[in-house]
Amino acid sequence: MALRDEFAALGIEKGDTLLMHASFRALGPVEGGMDGFFRALKDVLGERGTLILPTLSYAAVTRENPVFDVKNTPSCVGAMPEYFRQLPGVCRSLSPTHSCAAWGYLAREITEGQLKDDTPIGEHSPFRRLAKTGGKTLFLGCSIRPHTMMHGAEEAAGAPYVLQKEKSPFTVIDEAGRRHEIFVHRHCFRMNGLHYLQRYDRLGPLLDEKEWKRGKIGQADCDLLDAGAAWAKACETMKIDPFYFVDGVRE
């Protein structure tokens, strides 16, 4: 089956706003390599579709080097995001540690304004906007556990372990070369001598069959989630149990 047919069989449709976490290696052989893969996916999404990939940079933008250059700071979450962010017509949001790159109909709208946030996944983050625009999240060959949008749900729900109390200074360099001096809370996942391991796989059983679809693309096992439903159910669950999606381990 061709890639286009496999995308469609999983539930990806024209006009979708789609955020993708992916392992290219899990796909197996792909005709045309990454370029062929992205061409096929863009064809399925069509002119009114939008494709988003996380281009997180927390490994490069540290306390010792608190500078994020939107054009040059590499992503630290795999080969596909790093390749995608450099493609023509792709926009990247201005978060020093939790940026996204986007292509397509809503690319500029999805990625604008993240400088206004003082948390990694605040109100202007593409991850939050995905949930508000009826978007979908594709996990290709990586299970639903590396689910970055869930950090935003933790922030919104006030999970006590997710943010450091003090803000950290960052310099952000935009596409025009302008420098912006900002202060943002970093993620923490530590509290009272415990390190909190992320267990976002626990989200799956909270979703019904329309909200969580499973299948294959190439050789990769894939999950497709309704982002709005995932956000709503995660926040509802954490109102009852703020620690539902983590396991505390003594350091």
C-alpha cells in the first residue's frame, strides 16, 4: 500500500491540522527518503491542511547557553524535525526550549506569538492551539508516551511538579535577526526529593475509539489522537488526581 493510502486509512484527511511525533527509522525503507515521506503527507493534507512537528531545543538552550536562534538552533528530538524545520515555506515558533515548526494553511497562525508566554507550553504554544483548532496528533513508530502537548495540559491543570518556581532568562533571535530578552519558567518534574517519570501512555484508555485510532504506516506502528479530546480528558483527570500521568521515583 502506498504511503498516501496508509495515511488515509489511519484517518488523516484533507484539511487536517496535524502534529506529528515520529521515528523515521521505524518506517523502514521509504521511496525518496524523508523528502518523499513529507511530499506524500503534504499531498494527503492538501492546500488547506497544516503539518506541525515539535522542534524542541532544550538540550542546546541551557543555563550556560540561554540563546535560541530560530534559524540556527537545532532541534534535539530526532532527524525528522531537524530536516523539516529547514524546508522551504516552514515557520518555526519562538520558544527557547519548546518550539514547533509548521507548514501549510495555518502555519503562520499556529506558530505566532509564543514569545508572549512565560511557560514552555503556554496559551500561545502550537501544542495548545492544536487542541483548540480540532487538530490531530500522529505518533509514528514511537507510541503515545512522548506526548509533548501533555506538558501544556499539566501547566494548565496546575500540576505541582511541572514548573520551576523561578523564571530563567533567555535571548531569542527571530527570523529578522532581532534579539528578544525574555524570562520563562523551565520544566522541572522534580519535587520533594522525587523525580517524576512521564506516563502519558495512561491517556490512551481514557479515549474512545473515535478519539484514538491505531494502524501502520510503512513498518511503523502508529497512533492518531483527537488533540481536543486528549487535552480535555487529560485536564479533567488531573483535576481529580494531579499525579495521574507521572510516577514519582526517589532520587
